[in-house]
Amino acid sequence: MKRISWPLFSLTLLLLGFLAWITDGITLEGERTVYTPRCQDGKWQGSSCTGKLVAGDRYRFRALRAHGEVIFWTSGAADSSGKFSDCVIKDGRNWKCNPNPDLARTITREMVHGCPVVDSSGQAMPFHQISKFRWMILRMGIPTGNDVSEPKTN
């Protein structure tokens, strides 16, 4: 019985770890990644793409609570990083910063429960958010439909 228990326990633990990673349930302390789609050969009409939905940019945010700062960057893009320095930070998934000139290089200046909030000033880039799992499926070239959920508004 013990021989079966350890492999089953190990497999279960591995599966739970994989599920937590694929759903972004486990992230580095203070970090959050927002996965976005692009609308290829079409236009956005609300939350629908009239063309083909493909994997877009990944926007990463690191909240530095002790400094009241949030550093951000776009994975794989040159000259796409910046910093907000006037922030109220509860944790890496809940923070709000005052706008600054760097806001034009990212999608949000606020996170609530790990979700980016649309900037009502219009200074941030527009975006649509999808899950990490869906982003990975799109990156493999597998179609997933053309609708996405709308981000929260401020």
C-alpha cells in the first residue's frame, strides 16, 4: 500500500502545482502578469474581434510596497518599461497609482483582485484580457473563439 501511496501523492501534488501555475494561482511575491489577445486581420467591436484572435502582449507588474512603487514592463518588447512612484499598495494584486508620463506605455495604473482596471483618463493603452491558459492555447495557433471578457472600468 505504501508503494502506491507515494507515487499517487507525488502525482497529485504535481498536478495541483501545474493547475496553480496554469491559472496564475501561484506568482512571485508582488508580481502580476496580464495576458492579452490581438485581433489579427480585423477590428475590435466591444469584446469581439472581427478577425482572428491571436496571442498578444504580456504586461507584467511588480509592486514594491516598501517603496510605494510599481514597476511594469511588456515581455519581449524593447523600451516598454516604466515605473509608477506614487502608489498605495495593499499587495501585489491590489494597488493603485497616480498617473505619470509612463502611463502611456502600459495598460493600467490600478489592480483590483489581480485584475487590471481600465484607466478612465484615457492615458493608458486600451486592452482586452484573457486567461493564461487561453493565451497559451492561442500562442499554439489553436482558435478559441473571437469573444473576450471586458476588463473592469474605473
